[in-house]
Amino acid sequence: MDFGDTPAEAAFRAEARAFLDAHMPLKEAHRAHVSRAMTPEDVAASKAWQRKKAEHGFAGILWPTAYGGRDGTQMQHIIFAQEEERYAVPTTVFNQGVGMAMPTVMAFGTPEQLARYPRPALFGDEVWCQLFSEPAAGSDLAGLRTRAVRDGDDWVVNGQKIWTSYAHFADFGMLVVRTDPSVAKHAGLTFFIVDMKTPGIEIRPIRQISGASNFSEVFFTDVRLPDRQRLGAVGEGWKVALTMLANERFTVGRAEGPDFDEIFALAKAVRIDGRRAVDDSAVRERLAAWYVRTAGLKYARLRSQTALSRGKAPGPENSIGKLVSASKLQDIATFGIDLAGTAGAITDPEIAAMHGLFQQALLYAPSKRIAGGTDEVLRNIIAERVLGLPADARADKGLAFNQIPTGAR
């Protein structure tokens, strides 16, 4: 395992730091990632930062130069992300578009689609969303029920999607629907690019426990989509969806929020029965466990980076990293509030300890255990693809979708 940069990687890191130093201030220590509602002003700031990065070759590091990218390496992509984390950059609305949607368009798009969509997304002109999850399907994406029926050169879509991040700001969406219910559930899906201003689309933001409304329900009522907006072949939507999901796992990565350094700093600042919390044996036991997990995640990422640096494909580190870091975030946030005692109820970042870092994290941490793959899905991936354990039994295997038993309605 390599712990340092190669000379080429070190040169790129210096280039990235010089760019970031010139355009963004460093983050304030222990400042909370505030999970509040995105405003139009926030989106404008995100678009301006995305354009600035694109103009300097840092937005699409892995993208071909034909689409405005750098045609760089995975290690360069990782290095820039590492450096950008240290700066007070705007909250991005481009993870879905630049990190997930456009690589999928590049893999399956027609020449017309490739000429139309990637560059405006990269330069921050258009925001994208991911129209996958449904109320009845849960983690079983292939169980989706939103239908598309062919009508001449169009497809007519009816159904509902849910948990769609930034749908109310999106210009376009990546939509997977069922086009043939008479075949097995994975075989009857088709993928589309959707203009979110198309008649018949209704977007209803969902109010979160934090007070934010950053994702929505999206309803489709007789929405007509031209066949030219189809991405990939009819009935091969699952193949396209898997490509986008793989990009999502890479994009989501580790959970943001308070980590070992922050909980350790709080334990040194808070007093229990007249002495520092860090001097309490029970507190030290918890800190030690989080230190071990944090170190394990660090070296798992370094192992993945070493593989990329040597031109190899990484293993399952993304699934392991997200599974461990999301639950650790929730545990640390809860413990931080407990350490603060009655003051843990204060959420105002101007007066709360460490700017309300742990209070904010507790409100958004549960979503990190769902977005980009639930804990259960990730455990299955690790069990089946890493440990070689038998796959889960499936009662619907081999059945046509419209023959799968459902509960009474």
C-alpha cells in the first residue's frame, strides 16, 4: 500500500490547491454541514462554482476533452475531491448530473444525445435528478411500477417516484420505467431522459425532520416522451440503471459530518462531574472504538487509491466504506449530543457547542444509511460478491412481473 503521492500526483495536488486557494476560503474548523433547504440563491452559487471548476479543468476530470473534461485519471479525481473538502465551497446540486447521469449518457447515448447533454451539465447550465425510487418498491428497484406505453413515436408515462433529490431545481431527469410487465421484472424496464418541464409532471417537495425540503415526490400523469429521449434499447433499462447505480456508489462515497477529530475535541471541552469527559473511562472506550473504525476506513480508502494509482480496478471498498461510515456518523452525532447534556437541545449554530455540528448531523445522518444503497443492500453486496456467500432466496425468480403475487389492495 502506498501512503504518499507519486511525483505526478503530487504535482496535480499542488495545482488543485493553487486553484482552490485562489477561489475559495478554507472551511472554519468544526463548522456544521447544515442540512437546510436549498434556496435559489444556493443553486446559483452552486452553478457559478461548477462553471468555475469546468473552465479551469477541474469539474470533469475523468471526462473526455470532447465534452469539456480533462481526460484525467481516477487518482486525479480523488485528489481533487480530497482537496476540495477542505474549502468552504457551495453545496453542490451537480452530483446526480455530473457524477452519475452524464457518465451513463456517455455509455449509452446516441450521437444526438451526446452532442446535447454532457457539456451544459458539466458547465453548470443544467441540473439533473435521478428518478428511480418508488413508494411500493423500496430497495428493490426492479420492482418499480411506473409504466410507459408506446404510442406511435411517443411513450406515455404514468406513475410516481419518490426521494428525488433536488427535483424542484432540476432541468432534466434520468427515468427508469416498466415497458413490458409480461416478462421477468429485470427484463421489462426501459430508460429515458426526461425534461422536467414536460406537461403532466408534478413535483411535491417532502419536508424533512431538519426542516429542509431537498427531495421530492414526482408524479407522472399521461406524460408524453418522444422515443428519441430513450437511453439504451427497449427492455434493457436494468443494464442502464446498473451503470448509473455504480456511478452513484462512487459519487456518494463516505458520509460527511463529524468524525473522530470532532468528537475527540468535544470530549476534551465538555466536563462530567467536574473533570473532562475525555478522562472518563467509558467515554475513552467509545472514543477508542471510533478511532479504530476511522483508521480502518482511512486505510481501506488508501488501498483503493493505491489500486487506482497502479491502473487497477478497486475492490468493494466503496460498499464497505459507506456501510461503516454512515452508521459511525449516526453514532457519533448521538453521543456528541449526550455529552453536551441539556445544552444538546440547542440547535442554533451561533450559540451551540461546535456550531451545532452534532445536532445537525443527527437530523441528516439516517438518510446516509439509505441514499446510494441501504445498509441491507450493501451487506448483501459484501456477502455475495466479496465473501462468496449464497444469494438471498427469491420467490419471484423466473416469474413475469404481472404474475408476482401482491398484497390485497
